[in-house]
Amino acid sequence: MSTLKITKKHHRHLNNPFPSTPTSLPFIQGNLFINSQTLPPNQNSPLGKDFQLLWSTQSGGYLSISHLSHPSKSLWSTIPGQAFISAAMAETEVEESRGSFAIKDRDVHLVCDHQSIENIILINQFDDFQLDYLDLDHLKTNSKFADSPVLIITGHIFSKRTKKWLQSSSIYRSASARYWVLFDQKENNQIGFKVKIGQPKFQLHHHPKASPSTSLGRYRRLRRKLRRQRKWKLGWCWFLTRTKGLSINSSSEEELGESNVVETALEFNRVCLTYASERNERFFGFGEQFSHMDFKGKRVPIFVQEQGIGRGDQPITFAANLVSYRAGGDWSTTYAPSPFYMTSKMRSLYLEGYNYSVFDLTQHDRVQLQIHGNAMQGRILHGNSPLEIIEHFTEAIGRPPELPEWVISGAVVGMQGGTETVRRVWDKLRTFKVPISAFWLQDWVGQRETFIGSQLWWNWEVDVTRYPGWQQLVKDLSKHYIKVMTYCNPCLALMDEKPNKRRNLFEEAKELDILVKDDRGEPYMVPNTAFDVGMLDLTHPLTANWFKQILQEMVDDGVRGWMADFGEGLPVDAVLYSGEDPIAAHNRYPELWAQINREFVEEWKSHCTGKEREDPQEDLVFFMRAGFRDSPKWGMLFWEGDQMVSWQANDGIKSSVVALLSSGLSGYAFNHSDIGGYCTMNLPFIRYCRTEELLLRWMELNAFTIVFRTHEGNKPWCNSQFYSNDKTLSHFARFAKVYKAWKFYRVELVKEAARKGSPVCRHLFLHYPNDERVQSLSYEQFLVGSEILVVPVLHKGKKNVEVHFPVGETCSWQHIWTGKSYQKQGCQAWVEAPLGYPAVFVKVGSIVGETFLRNLKNFDIL
């Protein structure tokens, strides 16, 4: 970015409870200029071995890409007569507060919205060309498609007049710049694209009331203000001396005029790609999203950050925003976004790289991708079904490994309190015959009270005062095939006030110089929740091995799993060892955090000997909440972070289902939520405490997700807990057994996810994409695999639900509690769902369904 302003608002105590939407670059629209006399009306060109590109001069000219298996279906097309490449020069402001970020486009100085096409070049043999500074060597390394045709489009973008919404100035500018678009085949089902914008050339016009010297001085100040702070090196060129294929001449230079053109060292820092969409086309994906499944009509920002407290649900969002700047978040804030989507028309695209981007879907007939930078890179995917698109997407970004079977065998009991408390609750669970996989003890490091509730000492060693006899506890649980799981994150707190510490990891990391730095070269003390912390610099070559040693000590004590928390809060003005742009590094940070944990798991497994190597029950697992596009490759298991203990849609139990399904559409095959939610608020006028009904319904919901795990919440004493009374314990035992009853299918789905990227919990769109009612579903119902249909109760006091039986199914659905079959496709039915009997269906005649029902009977559930 050429100009960046960062505003810190960590310690503001009174804030606007209704913050405005961050200002953004308007939707850019311009014309496409061609000379149709030099080009045939229609021209098909091969694009790699499996795709083709159609160029047509009809209606002003457009491009369309299709797969050879379906040549009549457009995967990507431009809008006739409309520019598809545009760029702008703007200033950026980032407002930051405790992991929440608002990115604003402040002053837009220049927009080139019109486009000409000068050459469409088809390259068949690289060696036939004398290349200037367009480096195509990387294409040769892909031996599978090294000899396939590559398409390059060149031309100009330009402005013809100053826009009304540009920053006022005494210098009126028109400008032009070269651009290059490259399409090349990456896989049998993927086309790569790259867009590069050259440096602008300005034509200056002096304001009648301004002297030439005054205008020149202002221009020079503007030039200094916008001087780029970093370089983008992709090896692109402005010309190929020898061309094949199609050639189109442009009059863009004539539009600009040839006099008073000034070449500058300025650089565009916004690039836009615009292309066609259909009015009724629905857009799914974009990573883990909490409020919406379909994003048509919205501007979707892609930036890792805190999800927010309330996210628009009131009055909690009001309160959160009032006490901490933008802490309430909104519908778009999420821990794990991804610049990827698929549509109801089986179109799909994703961006590569880590720069901040926005998907503008506000227009009914077009999409505009806006990226902060002077280049854009991504891929267009072909697939005949949603599951096929996910398979192709995860083939490129990576897929999770198979989970250890122990973590999906029974309940993961999340609790706190120390050794004796754990043993006491364990005795209760045995009385109720609860199948248990693990105890997750996040307070193993010790606990302190802050203004937001009980919080941990972020110093990753066991607190022997809180957990005396720690190793014996781990051994005793292990004898009953119960694992112990713990907690860590990439931040380290000051330990001056902790009386019983054995190590001071913050001081150790500071001495090794592996903490993120501020602009003075000192450790960056990042405000995070109720205290300041140092963050590990994950780009430093010493960091990974140092933290792996911490994990090794934890595992040596018998721990077999942990929550790898946080990863979303890297400050955007941090100084990193790698020297990279911290805004792009911000989106990459959670992937680096996952990578360190995953590498440790793999290295530990490779070094195991004896029983540990032979017994898969000894395998390690970690789960995390922050992520980006490639996180499925590195993360093993995800959870959705800190939902409110409420029934609300944007940040309560309903949002947990939306997050589960949207993330599954985006490659996150294994995801789940805290049973009962996490965020509690107990104030005189604003009270959110977990009720017993909410807890029981959340148990019913999570019994059909990949992991069945409880959490006490940030204020455990305010919440109903699974151990609160006999009713909650009995319900917990019942649904831990329901969860165990479909373990056989869960194991199969885990293997499928590792092979194909298919999520365990699925939006019905994945199997019934042509059912329009299915396309409009949000949190109302979902599939487990393809064989189990779950319709959870997500409203307070409700005891029945409306079920939609999708169009396209060849068999009936059987209600597991009554045995009633529903045969009619596309129908809706109201089904009773009292506590303990959520609306769950299996396919009639399905082996999975029959086995599930048989197991429920064996557990005395049916």
C-alpha cells in the first residue's frame, strides 16, 4: 500500500456503540474499447489442454472461459462492452482494537475505470518468444501443462475525467497504465489467472486559479504522499516482441491525448477484476461465516480478526462496542475467512496470496474483486457438483489428515478447577456411564480473575498448585483410555505477578529475540482481552523449534491433545523478522501457527518408538479457531471460537450452525462449537447466562458434529453446566451415547474428508444443488455425510420444527424416534422435537441408517 494510516483504539473506554460501516472503494464501472474491424466476430482459442476461451466482438466485446467437457457452459465471462480490469490509487486507514480491525479507503486520488484491449496473445511454445521482463519460466516447471497454450491479454486502463468522489485538488488528472492478464491451466479442472497493473502516466491540467508553480508543488506533494513503500516482483513485461493469435488495436492513447503526459514512480494500490453474474445466482463459501450462507448482494471483506461479541445481535453488540472499540463486530467479522466461493450455477473462484481483498456482490449482474496491491492472482475452478468443486479446491490448497480415532470416540469433557475437581466430576460421569474420550483442561497453566472473567496465565507449563499430582492424574485417566488435552496459543504474558512459575517464557522469548517487534525495535506488547502480551514472530527461523520444545514437554507428561488458540491478532504495524508487509502477514499468521503445531505432530509421530508408534490411540491432535484459505492443509481440527450463550442468530446457537456449514463449503472438513457457547455477560441491565434449556439443546446439536466437546464459558459460575444436576448429567450421558452410536460412520467420513476434502457436516446444497428451497436454507437443518438429516431446535421454548425433505432424493427419510417415513420430495412437515428427541432422520434402507438405529437400541436410547 502506498499510504497507510493506523489508528490504535485499544484503551478507549467509551466508544460509539453504533459504529459506521468502514468506507470503501465504490463499485468501479467503465467501458471496454476495441476495434472490431481487426478481429473476427467470434474466435475460440484453446486454453491449456482442457479449457477454451471465446472472444466475441458482439455488444461491445466480451471474453468467456469454458471447460471442453461442457463448452456451452461459461465458467467465467466478462460483461459485453464493459471494462473487466480497473485500478485505483487510494489511501488506507486501519483502526485496530484488541484483535478487531476496520479497514477503510480514505482518499481516492485516481481511478482508471476504462479499458482497451490491444493484444490477445496465444503462446504455444515458450522458446519461440524473446521475452522482455515477463517471466514465464514458472509455467515450464509444470510439466503436465508446460506445452499447453497460455493466453495473455494486454492493453491499457485509463480515466477520461475526474470522478466526483475523488479527493478535490487544484490538479485535474487523466491517466493511463498498461495491464497484463495471463490465463494458464493449473490442473485438469483449474485455470490460473494473473492480473498486473503497470505504473500510471498522468496528463496534468492546471486549475484556472492556480499558478503553474502552485500546481506543480501540489502534484509533487501528492507524488511523495503516494510513493510506494514496497515492491511487488512478479516478473511481468509490458510487451512481447512476437505474437500469435488475435490482435486488437486501441485508441486509448488518443483518448488521453499525447501532450503533457508525465511518467511517474507512483503505483496503483487497488486492482479490480469485474465479471458477469446472474441475478438469481447464489454465492456460498468465503470461509467460516456466522451470519449468512448466501452472500449475493453483499460486500464480503476477507480479513482475519475476532468474530466480535454479538455481531449485530442486541443489546450485547451495543454494550461491547461501548466499552471496547468495535468489539461487537458485525455480520462480516470472522476468525477464519477465505477468498473462495462457489455458486448455485456451479461456478467457483478463489484468490491466491494474502493481501486484503473484498468480494463486491452488490450488483445483480456482476461481481467485482477488489484487492489491495498492484496485482491479483487466483484460480477459476470447474466442477459438475458442489462436492466436486470442494474436491478440486482442496486438491489445490490441501486437506486435513485423518483424525486420531480416540478424539471422535466419546465426549471431550471441557472443565476447570484443579485435580480434585476433575476427579470428582469424573466420578459423576462414571455413575451416569458417559462414554468419555478426553478431559480438556484449559486451566492447566493456572488461572486468574480479570474484568472479563476467569482467564489463564499465558505461560505454557503446568501449574502444580492448581493441579497437584498432574502426572498421576494423567496416568490414572489413561488407564481408563481417557486422554488429557490442554491449551496454548502463540502469545506470552508477563509473569511478574505469578508466584509459582518455574519458567518465564516471555523473558526466554525476549532473550532469543523471537517476539514480534514494534517500530522502535522493542517487543510489541499487544492488548489482548484484559492484559497485554508479546506475540511470537512465526517468521523467525528460531521460533518453530523453540515452541516445539514447549509442546514436547507437554506431551512428555502424557498430554495427547491441545487447543491451539488465537492467531488472529497480529498488529498491522508489526515489524517481522521476514520484513514482509504486516497486513498481508496478518492473514498468513494463523496458517503459520497451524503449521508449527502440525509439524510437531508429524515429527513426534515419526520419532515414536514401541507402544506409542504401534498404537494409534496415542496419536496427537490439536484444534484451533483462526484460519485462512490454506488452513485446512495445516490444521487438524477446528472449532468456531466464542459464541454467545444465547439463542440469537448472529452470535448464538444459530450462528454456530451457519459457521459449521459455511466452513464446510470452504474446505474446513472438521469443525465444531463449544457445547453451550462461551461468552457470558452478567451485568445489572445486560445479562447473558447459559440457561439449562440452551445447554441441553446445544448438546443435542453437537451430538451430530465431528467432536462432542463441552466448555464452561468465561464465567462458569453464571452458566448451567453439564454437571449442574442429575437432569443435565443424564442428558449429557444420553447424547454422548447418541454421538457414539454413529462413530462407525464418523470414521468413514473422516477418511473421506482426508481423501476428498468433503466436510462431515454438510449444507444440503452439497447433495441437492437444484432444489431452490435448499439453496435458501441457513441454519435450519443439515446433513451428516449424506445419510443422516438433522433438524435441530434452535429457538427458545420450541418443541417442534419444520423439516424440508429435499428434491432429488430417491428414497424416503425415516424419523429415528417414531419410525415414520416421509416419502414426498420437496415437501415441508412439522415434526415434534421435545427435549431429548431432536428431529433426526435416516434414509430408509440405508446401511448407515440401519446400523445407527441398531446402535441406539444397544445403548438403550431407542
